[in-house]
Amino acid sequence: MIKQLDTKVVYQNKWMTVREDKILRPSGAEGIYGVVDKPDCAVIMAIDNGQIHLVQQFRYTVQKRCWELPQGAWESRPDADHLELAKGELREETGMDAKEMVYVGAHYIAYGFLNQTCHIYLASGLTDVGKSLDAEEEDLISHPFPVEEFERMIVDGEIKDNVTVAAYGLAKLKKLV
């Protein structure tokens, strides 16, 4: 097992902390490990009447607009209950409230360098109540798609977001969708 000898924050903003840990490997060799600390997030599959609600926004890191499932974290409330977070993100990004929220499971997004857990929910019984986007989401749009079209978008590589693909895959394997 790798042992942490020391840690130091090398970068921090309101969304994340990046730290560099000095480590000792089982072999006795020392090294460093870069870790990104982020609060847990939620991803929501909002499905009603054969339609799944996706959001699209400009993703700066890949310099393109991308379709994905509604998802996010509350940096100002990192210890928020993940069901409350999922309901809040659904309303914020799609303007929908759900009559039913089923917990599908949890995934680590990129545990090679990131310690964030993503909680997966299936939302149904949707009612439009109006969006309330964060300032960082000013260009976000939401749109319902037939589930079959959504699946085709994944297969054809139009949707490349690993959180979206993994969440839907888990729900499909559990026969929830």
C-alpha cells in the first residue's frame, strides 16, 4: 500500500484543490502523486414518456459544445445530501422537478487523479418549474430526446461524456431504463 509522507496544496479555487503528495511505495521508493480534491457530484437521468432530458453547454477544456446528462456539484455545500443535490441540479439545469428519484449507484469519475464520487439518479414524473442557472452555465440549454436517439448519439460518438455514458450503462444493466 502507498503511504503518504507529506502533502501540499499547489493550486486552489472555489471548484477544486490540487495537491501534491509525497509518497512512499511498498518497494521503499519515494515519489509524488498529484490529487484533485472536488466535492461529490450527482448526475440525473430525467426520463418520462420515452424522452430523456439532456443539457448542452460549451466545455472549455475540449473547446466544443457537448450534450450530456444534467450533473453537478455544490462547491458552497460540499457535504450536501446527494439526493438533495440531484434534485437541485435537475431543477437548476432543466427546470424540472421529479415526482420520483431512484438511486442507481455511485461511480468514481477518474480515480487515477480525482477523488470525486458521482451519485447517479433516475428521475421520473417530471414537472416543468423553470430553470435557475449558475453564472457559469449562462450558455446551457436543455432539450428532451427520444431515448432511442440518445442511445444512437452514444454509439455514434456524439456523446462522449464518461459520466453520462457510465450512468446510463449502469441503469441499463440494472434494467431501470
